[in-house]
Amino acid sequence: MKRIKGGTKVEAGFYWRAAEWEIVTLSGDGGTLPGDASEVLYRIPTIGMLAAAPVMGALFVMFLPFIGFALVLKHLANLAVEGSKSAALAVGATLVPSWRPGEAYFANRKGHEPKGEAKPEDAKKTDTALDGIEKEIEERRKS
């Protein structure tokens, strides 16, 4: 097999791109090979192509089921990875503290219930404390 660089003008025939495992066919007067100068193609004689085609077809038929199994397993693995990611995010979201600065929650939350009902005496103490603060504010405004 003759080694030829990509982008070279050649005669008609069969050329094998080793990097992509692709056979390029040029018919008629020939043409330019695909790719750039760094890519290598091999010229395959017509007799060699006639011998290689059935072997390549047989290999394809033999390995096609394995290719199908590999694709299905890859798809299932991708689903498992995505499911694990979403589950980890869901668990992580429940572990994040729910407190957000700037937001007020006036409802009692679990573990923060009042220890007993408010007593009227507590309300009177609060009222007298507030009255004292009101008086202090009024005095400061006047001065």
C-alpha cells in the first residue's frame, strides 16, 4: 500500500483514511484527497479492495450486536450518572440552611415553638417599658 498525504491530487481508486477508518473512493479522472498534509491515506489496489470488502462486511455483522450492547450500556450509565447528580442535588438542597438574610418568617418553625402562652403580667411589663421609651423619645425631640 502506498502512503499519500491528504490534499494531494491523485488518480482514481480506493484510499483508506487510517485516522477515521474510512475508505475514500475517487472515480473518473481522479481528484484531490480530503484532509491536510498532516493526514495520511493509503492507496488500496482494486484487487485488494475486492478481497477486503467481504471481510470488512463480515466483521461489521459479527460486531454489530456488541456495538448495540455497548451503546445501550453507555446510555444506561449516563442515565445513572445523571440520576445520581440530581439525587445529590436534591439531598444537598435539603441540607442547606433555610435561613435567608433579609427575609422574615413570622410563623413558628419546628423546634422554635414558644414554651408557654403569654401571661398578662408579661404584657404589662412590656407596655411599661415601651411607655418609658416613648417618653424618652419625646424629651429628646423637644430638646
